[in-house]
Amino acid sequence: MSTIETGLPQASGIGKVIDGLFTFAPDWVQMAVLALVVVGFVAVWSVKIKRKIEYRRAVRSGRPIHAAAQYGQGRGADYLGSYAPRDGDRA
């Protein structure tokens, strides 16, 4: 029975390659890779939570917050600060 007959979506080419690599890898390699992925997600999540808490503490204490460091604001070109064009300077 093929996946078309069961109504399940077929995997992409990359998905098939990854599945093939994991099929031949020993169990300890599979578990190590899975653990690294989970640790990576937890690390990213914890850094986001830490920054959010620091931002809220700064707001509550009345400390000035640098505009580029405000929570939820984009990076790079999203913050132009004093370099932003004034209304009459637009080309």
C-alpha cells in the first residue's frame, strides 16, 4: 500500500534523506541528535524569557530603556534612531 492510497502526504526529498540517515544510525546517535535539538529549543526559549523579564523589570523600575533594546522591536534596519530621515528629507 503506497502513501497515495492511504491519503497521507508524501515526505519531501530532504525528509526522505533524513529519515534514511536515521534509519541506519544507531539508537544512541538518534537519541543524541534528538537531545541536542531539544536542548537548542530550550536554550532559545530561555533566552527569550530572560530578555522579556529584564525588559519588564527595567520598565517597572523606571530606568531608561534604549530604543533598540525594547522588547518586541525588530533588529537592524527596523531601528534607525537619529539616522531616520525627517519628514522633509525623503527622496
